[in-house]
Amino acid sequence: GVHEGILIGDVPRDHYLDPQTLAPIPMGEQPAEHYVFDWSSHAWVDPRTSEDRRQALRGQVAERRWALETGGLVLPSGLHVSTKRSDRDALTALLVKAERAGIEAVDFKFDSGWVRMSLAELDAVARAIELHVQASFSSERSHHEAIAMLETVAQFDGYDCNAGWPGTDLSASTSEESSANS
């Protein structure tokens, strides 16, 4: 039955008392940050619902997409370009205004330094950036669709939010393709 009593003394940290013997029993390691100790079953449990877990995974995926979307890109030429939203907007504005003004080539400062480019070359850079941004959003959508299908705790715990994202160094893939075609 139920035992009531008064304990005189201390229970060691991260232990509970066996109700029969009053011997301290280790609780074991907390498996992950979301787990809480259930005193009635003497076990670590994760109280999150499936929707809580889905929302947490979606949040991780959104953070990963944002980091990729705005973290920069290395073009096949080796040029390092910023993909921050403000820099993408500035590049688009430059293309529109330079064309209207009849400018054929511009000096532009990228992450890797100053470059003089024709508007066609600059437009190719803008296209590469936007393709990268769209690939980042497409990957996020694929993750959201996969997360919606998860049902078991094991599936949620085993889901890899870091898989299936576009690369940010396009010069590496060009080098690999070149050596493979040689």
C-alpha cells in the first residue's frame, strides 16, 4: 500500500528512495533536455506531444534554411558572394538601374573583394544566388513534408534536420565534375 513517513537525513542528489527499503536509488542520466523525471514510475519521460516535436523540428529546419539562405555562396569561379537579403536586394537594384542608365559594366564589391563585371556577368551571379535561395526553400519544404509524416518517438528522435540541403561551395562541385570528366 501507500507509505507515509518522515525522512530524517538527506537523499543524495539525482536519487529517489525505494518505497520499501528507503534505500537511495540513482535516477540515471537525463536522456535529453526535454525529459523530466516521473516520480510515480521512477523513469525519465518526454512529456512533449507529437505536435510539440513536429514544431521543434520545423523550427530547427527553418533555422538551417535561414543560415544557408543568408550565409553566403562560393561561385564556380571561386567568387565569394553574400546572400543576405539586403545584399540580394542591392544587387537586383544595381542590375535594374545600371541597365536603365545604359551602363555596360560595373564595379561591385563582393565578400571576396572588388570585381569589374559586365551586366550579363552580374546577372549570372544574381541568378546563381537566387537558384541557391530557392534550393534552400525547396529543401525546407521537403523537410516539412517529411516531418508531417513522422508518427513514433523513434522517428522523431531519429530525424536528421541536417540532411538534404544544398551546398554553398559551387567551386568544389565544379572542380569535382572537371576531374571526373578528364
